[in-house]
Amino acid sequence: MIISKKMSYTKKDIYAALEHVTAPGEGKSLMESGSVGNVVIFGKEVIVDVTINNPSLQAKKKTEVEIMKVIHDRVDEKLDVKVNVKVEVPEQAPRIRGSEIPGIKNIIAVASGKGGVGKSTITANLAVSLSKMGFSVGVLDADVYGPSMPLMFDVAKERPLSVKVDGRSKMEPIQNYGVKLLSLGFFTDPNQAVIWRGAMASKALNQMIFDANWGELDFLLVDLPPGTGDIHLSMVQAVPITGAVIVSTPQNIALADAKRGVAMFEQENIKVPVLGIIENMSYFTPEELPENKYYIFGKDGAKHLAEDLGTELLGEIPLVQSIREAGDVGHPVALQEDSPLEKAFAEAARNMLTQLVKRNEELPPTEIVRITTMSGCSTK
């Protein structure tokens, strides 16, 4: 829709149009973020210089196309618009811009000290369990090197659409089973390895956090990569994490790594409350002998770790073939009504909610983490 058909145009007209273009990964318009440089008008020709800090070719092209479109729509469709996009990436490891996500009440980080303990499976089923309880739930798949949520929610072939929110383009999360979902898996080739430096991964997460139309959510579950690293720091610097849930198996090696995961969130300069530990693969129960329990990886490991660390054991999830099968076909096992597994995940979700209520009553809101040195310790 063309809003203006004036015979002559000023920079003010162009600036007003650019208020409706969001800077990649900023959550602000190009004007608000200071991304617009010089604007030159020669009759019917308009030249716009823009600087962005997202190094991806997709972001550069998207910015160029949106600027041309908004000027044609809001100024004059016959203008010859040329856009010069310059990319400036900070030399230091970038951190995701710290601010709250409007409309989201609680942000829960789900982490594990090591890979292979079922963290993503736990995240997906917790999200479904919370949704079945009547809460509005979203999942941000921040496991940038192994995004698996699209498969687990049976939406691997879906692609987020762009929608207009308050005049700005936003990604619309994919929705299934009552859960909103965004993942890098929607934007990468499933047959190709994701080989990204920390800068690109952080910028991509930035866009999924602030350039998405999450709407009103009671909970946003963030599925973090295994271990303790750059993405974890980026997330705690990005948004105020309400609390963290640690996933582990009962074996000593996994518990040792889980202990380090808890320690990361409890660092003096991070201080994200740990709501508790969920023990996955607690015991094996064969389908033909549902009452039998075989403790393949050890017994009560997470329970003892929770006691030692002064946190809670939120749940014990058995090692059952149907959990794997349900995940493979994109139908989380928590959807199975009145099954033992549905009850196990529902109990874990309820215990998490209990700890979250206690945390919100006893502790102040989590602040954005500000890390200013390479060692992760603030100088202030």
C-alpha cells in the first residue's frame, strides 16, 4: 500500500519509513538502533547506507530487501532505491543483547553437563506436560550444533513465516501440541553439519529471541547445548533466566559433569537459581515386565547429587523404548494419556513448578548477567 505520492521527498520521509524495518538481531528499528548512516536523494533515486552487526548473508539480503520494500510502500513505488549494507562485527566475542522479552513471564534454561543424557527429550516432554496443564509454553532450541526439536515435534519440514507486528517484521514460531517452537533446525540443511563460530551462533540466537513473535507465554523453555560454554554465557547475558533445570543420568561420569553445570549457574557473577535436577534413564523397565526395575547406570545418583548441592530432585524418568520411539516419530511420550511415562513427566513438571513458585516468592527477579573479562568474572 502506497502511503505517499509526493512530487519531492526529503530525508525525513525516508527516515520515517525506515522506522518500520527491524535491525537484524536487535529487536529495534534501524533508526532506533542507529544502523542508518547516510541517506542521499537525487530526484527519483534514493541511496541508503546501513550498518548491521549480523555477519550472515541472509541478514544482509533481508535488510536490503525490506528497506527497498518499505520505501516503495510508504513513500513512492516508483523510486529507484539503492541500499548499501555494511557489516561490522565486534572484535570481542559478541553477547546477545540483554533485555526482557515482552510477554514472557518465566524463562527456564534446560541444561546438561554432557551430551547424550536426553536433555532435549526432557525439554520437549516438559513443554508438552506444561501445555497440558493449561499453561502457554514456548521452546527455544538453542542447541545450535545439534538442533533436534523440529524432529521431536514433527515439524521438521515447516518453516517460520514472517509476520508484521506493530509495523515490523517478526518470525512466527511454529506451533504443535500446544507448544510454540523456534529452532536453528528450521534454517539449516539437515544433511549438512552446522559449522559456526561463536559470533554467528550468538547472532542467530539473538534473532530467534528478539525478532520472533512469541506473544504471551507463561514459560519459555530454552534447550541449551550440552556442557558449559559460549552459548550458555550468551543466553544468561541475553535475558533474565528465571531458573535452570539440570538433566543427568545416574552414572558417576554424567553426575560429575552435571555438578559442573550446576556450578556454572551458581557462579557469583551469574547467579541463576537452579530449580533442581531431573534424572533421566533412572532405571530400565522392559515392556513385558513393567513392575521390574533394572538400574543399569546406577541407583539414586541424581538424588544424592541434589542432596549434596542443596537442590531438589525434580523427577526420575525411566529408560523405556517407547520414549525413543515417540521422539523419533515426533510425538512426545508425554502426550500418551494415563501412561506411566506421562505421569512421570507430569510429576517432574509439577515439582519444577513448586520450586519455581518458591523461587519467585523468596528471590528477586534474575538480572541480566554482565561479564566483562575473559575469565567470566565481572570487574565491577
